[in-house]
Amino acid sequence: MYKLNQKYHNPQVTHENREQPRAFFKNEKMKAETFLNGESKENFLLLSGQWDFRLTQTPLDEPKEFLEETNHWDKITVPGQWQMQGFGKPNYTNVQYPFPVDPPFTPNENPTGYYVREFKMDSVDETKEYILHFAGVETVFDVWVNGQYVGYGTGSRLASEYDISSYLIAGINKLQVKVLQWAAMSYVEDQDMWWLSGIFRDVYLFERHKGEVFDYFAKAGLTNGYQDGLLSLEVVFKELQEATTLNVSVYDDANQPLASKEITVKSLVEEATLVIPKVKRWNAEEPNLYKLLIETRIKDECIQTITQKIGFRTVEIMDGLLKINGQHIILKGVNRHDWHPTKGRSVPFESMEKDIQMMKAFNINAVRAAHYPNDPHFYTLCDQYGLYVVDENDIETHGMEIVGRWNELSDSPEWTKTYMDRMQRMVERDKNHPSIIMWSLGNESGFGANHSKIAEWTKKRDDSRLIHYEGETRAIFNGHLERENEAADFYSTMYSSPKLMAEQGEREDLKQPHILCEYGHAMGNGPGGLKEYQEVFYKYPRIQGGFIWEWIDHGIQATDAKGETFYQYGGDFGEVPNDSNFVIDGMVFPNRQPSPALHEFKKVIQPVEVQFETQRQEVTIINRYDFKSLAHLKPILQLKQGQEMLLEVGLPSFDLPARQKETIALPLAIKEKLNETSAEVILSLLFFDTTESQERLENAVAWEQVVIGEYRKTSIPTLGAFDVEETATTLIVKNQELSVKFSKVNGRLQEWTDAKGQMVLENLAVNFWRATIDNDRLGIEEFFTKPVLSEWLDYGVNMLAERLVSFETTLTDEGITVATTSRIMPKTKDWGIELATSYHLSAPNIVSIELSGKPFGEHPRTLPRIGWKMSLPKTQQAVSWYGKGPHENYADSQEAGFIDVWQAQVADLFTPYVRPQENGNRMETRYVQVLNSQNQGLFVEKQKKPFNFSIHNYTTEMLEKATHTNQLEEAKTSELMLDLAQYGLGSASCGPEVLPQHRLYLEPFHFSVTLQQVNG
């Protein structure tokens, strides 16, 4: 009987015949001058592209032709994952394993992919080594060349290399790879993401001289008070050859030599030290890089040239604080998975670079490679653009928590080799990147002896970086242990509330810094409360920022029968178990377009803080950079009154050092304009990079506004010429301009038409409900949050019924007033709200509405919203408003709301969350106008306070019913929401609920607006 190979279920077999791990670099043989000029000819053969492929449902069913002829097989693209190419189905889980928890065993029903690729070798040089490189294969794999077994590999997100010199022939060679979806290693690869399989990163073959450099560690630090660069270089050989020398040189960005050393190679490990006086230091704000050149010569013949960008910097904990180059820093970071909506974790270089460019444009300074080593090219880009990186070991055993055995694998000697193998390979692969400031031991794997062992090895191997592991902090805090971190170098927690972080900041007994490795869970519409986190980071030096969860929605792109694109998530492929849309939790949509959350984060973490002192007519500028001055920014002052730009003044640049502040008087011209008017004006100060040619809000590095004066409402003439028609069930008030019908059954404004009988609006009704957002319907017990939706549903807020108590009409010379009282109560419940509503018509085309409410009975603490909803003609699609924009904003996510007069189409005010939900709210609105192509429609203006509005071509019920955007079909009318207030967003889907100051408590309220018919 054929048995499954036991190595697949043995965590102590991490490989067979794999080369020792080394730094990621390619071997080249060229003159130094060629490298410095940016030219390169790499001695390798890329094997990515089309491969023959066959998928079986178990490794026991190996195709007999696998090692023979496979031209008739299916084709698959490498790099790629087979589920993304129509073979098998993706499966998403957050925590749970999608198989019985019986480590190290997985089911025999185990999808297995067989890959075959031919390649040609013109010749095979017996004096050379030929190394086969796999950059990433999920989950475990076997390799054959020309039908001969080569080796076995594990560690999905790590490189595996094999010496295939003895298997190659001149002419056509055949490479065969067998990949298993499940194995023992699946137990330590339980990250919050899709379960996908296959050869998902590049495969290539390269040629290596036996006497050349095998590996090197370029540790570029600082000395002499952080002023001089200190390069400590370790070079490793596999084989010593006679008369071998190394030429080591460092060049600046102008290719000028700064230091060099020649080494006669006498041992397998050689070391060298070079000092660069007055070096330009590397940090995320000023990512200064130098060129390191290593030439290997044998008998004076150059056999190898290595080029490496290096950055001189230090990372240390000093005085209980994390410091870069001796300077305390704040991490303004994000967690990032490798993800692409059609390619899965096979991310093209262009997409990686776009991610980093966006991060820099949105003021982000750090990224956590969650929860595994990302594509190796990503780190090179981080070096270049400037991002602090937490590089994370490919270890997560979260599914063990469900069965109450979370620490088991992390504490088991049987798994020590797996933990150590993965940590060593990550460190060795990525050790030459200045952007990496921390090594992470993994994620959500409990805490055990294996973590301590790999931390000990890492600290010995690399003393130039810190160790991160949230699991140790969790063990300390949950176990109430009286100790600091030992394996890790600092405290790290997930989703701790701003209140809890402030409490930690107040503690004087802790001598290690504290970061949030995850916070601000960006699932659906959210997160809210980022401003409050940042205030804590700025207030308490030991609380040094953190990383938003997460960068991108892991939606899988699909097209429906109508040709409409949408994105799939857990459960869409019929997989059981699944965790639904919990994988849709990024600040960037799957197509890499920024969500409103990313705009909010950019504003919250902006590097310039502005404080206006309007009484003294001064402004204080605070430089929130850790290293840079503000000399590279161009400040512009704008004074606007509504749409009118009263004055725009360019200010001299502030050559303000990092973390310093300066107060200046407003320019005389601004002061004079302010003194000329008492009406509301908006004073804005925007900062643009001096290289920015398009000075638009979206390109501003930082900005701030202040409102001065009182908004002047449109004057309402008093004209009382109205006719009244009344039946038993309706009241119609009309004149030559309009006709307004009220229901005497429920007291509502049923219909408003113009002189031609065309609808202006209909079905105006009080509204307390919103299309549920993910942060409403989810809550995590671990973070002490319960779904607020549960309270709303328990109290029946979703099924309110209104009963009219009184309906009165008052006609005077100044107009007509329709006043109603009513009680709105949920079905089956005995609590409710007493409502008093008045509609005052005092001009040919204006209706002023006032609403008061008073709760009674045992009612819910909060409501989703308080306001009105109404239907508008579908022809009215042009929207303009004076208030916060251009993006949506909510009570706890409104920092990015810029007060101005904005224009948009109704469709543009819809935010396409992958799972439809409440969206598109705009706050601080003075007025909003919705018009058709003939400039006819509705104008709404505040009375006492600014209001919120949103408008969509979909109803609330449609948004709540749909699970994907392609299920939304436009309604026959548009739905306009006018709100006094709305409940905040929070991040209860995984983290703290809405902060108390941003909740909408059910208390007595009053809300009023003026509606005006616009006749064109």
C-alpha cells in the first residue's frame, strides 16, 4: 500500500538538500564602472512563465506522466497561485484552521499541484555551480530535475535554493515540482488571509563560481556621536580558492569613492571595517543611501561583483525609548500583506512600488510585513523611498487558541526546528536592508520556549536591530507578570484603546517603550478615533505609535453576468469554514484606490501641526517630523468666504527644525481682510512640497483651517399668499410656485411639486436608522467590545412605527404652519420618542422644518442617527454643498474634512465598500443643493447648526440587503439624508468601540433646516 511521505507531517523536517540561507542578491561578473553607471547583466535564467500543470485532490494520486511527458496538461502561470487561476477554490479564515486540529497531521484529501517546465542549457560548466532559486512556494514542495529527485522545501514565504549542478545536461532540461496545499507547516502558517497554494514568487536558475562570495552582512551603523558611518562587513565563502582577494568600496550617490579596502582571503569568513566621516544618515524622512561594491578576484581576475545599497543608521533603546540615530521617533505605520486582486500574493513589482509611493504620499513612515517576510524586492523599495520596516517571521498558530492550546507549538521541542529555521532564513535573507529596524518573532502564536530560543539566536546574529513580539507582552499583561519583555525588546499590543494606552503612558515603573503593532481596524466604513490615538502618541514619549490594520482589502476580483466588476470575500466560494468579509479590512480598496480612511489617516499623522490664535491673529507651527526641517515645504494661506477667494498669500518657508515650534503673526493683508467683514470666513494654511506643481488639496502634505465669524443664512421673504385644500386624509398647501401635500394619517410631508407638477421631493420622514456598517455588527470579546447593532436590534430601532397624535394648521399673514406631534415606537416594545414637527411656509418656494424629540420608557442608550430621509427625482444628480469634503466624514473620522464649497455628482458621493454599508456622510454642512440639468431642484440650508447630509441612488434598505456592490441596482429615486448627528464609526469589528464623545446618545434633541425649491 502506498503511504503518504512522512516528511510532510514532520515539523522537524524543514528541508532536504536545501542550500544554507543567505542574503538576497544576484551574482554578476562585470566591471565596477558598469555597475556605477546603472548597467547590469545578470547571470541567471528566469524560469517564470507558462508551466504544464495538473491538480489532484490528494498526493496519493500522483499522475504517472509527471516525470515523463506532460505537454497535454493544463497550463498555469508562474508566479501565481492555482486557486487564482481556476484550479480549486480559495478559502478565507481569520483564526480557525480549515481542517481538524490534530498537529502535525492534515487530511489525506489534500489538493496537490504538479508543475513541469522545460528549459535549455547551451552548455554546463563543471567548474561552476548551478543554483535553482524558489522565492516562494505554498505550502511544501518536492523538486526533480530531469526525473531525478533534488530536494524538499518548506517555509512558504521564504526562499529555497538547491544546487542542481549534477542533474543538468547540455540541451533541454526538465524541471518538475510537486506542491502540497496542506502539511504540518500549515499549523504555523495560519495568518489572517486567504489559504492559497502554488509557486507564487519567481523561480530562476543562476550560475555561481565555486570560489566567489556566498553571503555577506553589511552592517552600516554610526559612531562618533552619530556623525560618522561605520561599516562592519562580514563576507562568507563556501570554498577557499588560491589567490582570492576582495575589493570593498563605498560610493556616494554621485559615484564618488569614499572608502575602500582590499582583503586577502584566508578563511571562509572574512571581516572588514570602513569608516565614512560625516556621513549622511538614513532615516525614513531622509533615506540617504550609499553604494557598496564587493569585487571578488581570483588570481587578479574578477569573477564576481556585488552591489548593495546601504544606509547608515542606528536602532536602539535608550532611556526607555526607541531611538533611530539617537532620536526618539513615532511610528506612523500600516500593516501590509502581499496582495493583488487577480494575482493573490503574487504581487507585481509595479504594485509594490505603487503601495510604497502611496504610503509616502499619505505621510506614512513605517510598515509591518504582516505576517511573514514580504517579497524581497519590497524591502529594496523601502530602503529607497524611506519606510521603517518590521520584518516578521512566517509563524502564526492562531487556530490553536480555539482549542485552548495556543502555546503548545511554541513551547514544543518538536517544533523548535521549524521556528528556528524560519527565523534564520528571514534574518539571513533580509539582513542588508537599512529600512528593517525590527525583527518580529511571528504573530499570534501564544508564547513559549521556541520564541525565546529564536530571539536569543537573532540577538547574537544581529545586534543592530530590535526584537518584536506581541505575544510576550500579551503573556505578561494577561498573566499579571511582574517583569519586562525578555525575548522582545519592548511592549507591543493590539487594538488597545486610547484610554488604555494613556494609562500605560502614565506608568513610571515600565522601562521599555510600547507600540501598537495593530490598531485602527480598517474594516468597511472606518476606523474612527484615529485622532485620539495620535494625541496619546504625541503626549507620552514611551508610547511610540503603531501600525494600522491594514493596508489593502484582500478582495478577489470577479465579473458577473452583466459584466460588472465586484470583489469576493470569505464564503463566496462555498468554503466551510470561512470568516466572511473580515478579510476586507484595508485603507486601500482591492484596486489600490484610497478609501476615506486613508485620507483621514494622512491628516491625523500629518507632519505639520497648525494652531490658529484668532484673537491675537497669530498662528503657531509645530514641526512633527522626527528629523527634517520644514524648509522643503511651501506654506500658502487662503482666506475664503463661501466660494469666493478673498485672498491667497504665499508665506516664506519655515526652516523650522524637527520637533520645534514657531509662532508668527498673520500677514497684514489677511488681518485687513478679516477686519473688513463679520460674516463667516474660512482661513486655511496649506503646506505643499516645493517640488509640487499642482497645488491642490489632495497634494497638500499638511493643512489646517479655522472658522471665523458667523454664517449668514439666506434671508427669507414673508409672503403669505397660500391656498389650502383639505380632505379627510390630506392637506395641500400651494401657491403659484409650489404644491406641498401632507398626510393627516401620519403627519408627514408626502409630496412637494413645482408649478409644472414636477416632483421636488417626496416621502419626507424622520429617520433613526442607517445601513449597518461592519463596526456596528461586529464586536470582539478580547477587546471588551460588543456589537452596538445587538443593542439597536434588541430595542427594535430597526422597526420603528410612528403614530400621529395631533395635526394642526395655523394660517397667518406671515404664512402657514403645519404642526404635528407623534410617538414613534418599535413594534413589540414600549419605549419610544415623542416627536414635535413643524413645517413653516412663509415664502413662495421655502419650507422651514423643525423637529424636536424626547425619549420615554426604557430606551436604548444610543441611536444610529437622528434626522430625516426623503426621495428626490432621479434627474437631480448635480450636488453642491458648503461644508466638509471632498470625502465622506463622520463624528470620529472628520479630520480630513476640508470646509469649502464642493461639487460632485450623486454617484461620486457613494463610497464603494466591498460589502455595501452606510457611507457618504458629509458633516458641518451649511447648505446643500441638488439640481437637474436645467438647474432645478432642492436647496437645503442650516438654521441654527450645521447638519450632516448624504445622498445616494440607492435606498438604505438596498445597502443593507446587498452583500456585494454588483447586487446594487439603482432605485427609481435618489435618497437624501439630512441628519442632526450620526453615531461614530469606531473599530469594534476588531478593537475598541466608538469613544463616548462620538456616540449618539438618545437624549432630548432639536433639529431644524430650511428647504427651498430651486426653479432654475
